[in-house]
Amino acid sequence: GQHLLMDIRNVESSFLASEERLAKAMLDVVGGCGLTLLSYHCHRLKPAGVSCVGVLLESHVSFHTWPSQGVVTLDLFTCG
């Protein structure tokens, strides 16, 4: 399998706080990579941030955001 872990910095805080925009971004990225998304869930965190997890036919994708710091961490694992 291939495992990608990334911290992305200097991201717009309003994007990182939007459950809807992050869900769309996950759909766009997964589709653009030619992967198959079986299901996903995004959840707004308190006091801030969003976590999203997607189950892929090929394995999984997840990310967590810290809007006040402009940071998102990404975890993508594929196998096969």
C-alpha cells in the first residue's frame, strides 16, 4: 500500500471551518485521483475545526483542521 501523511499550512481559516466546503473538497480530490469513495462523514468540532473521514474501496482518507492556525492534516492510504 501507499500511505501519504501531510500537514498543509497557510490555508484560509473560513475554508478550514466549513464542513460543507471541506466535504466537497474531499469528493473532488478523491474523484480527481480516480479513487472510489464508498462513504464519508464530516463533523464540525467545538470550539473550532472540522474532521472528515472517508472509506475508499482502496482504503481510507481523513483530515482534521485547525482554522485559527490555518492548518489541515491529511491522511490518505491506498492499497491494491
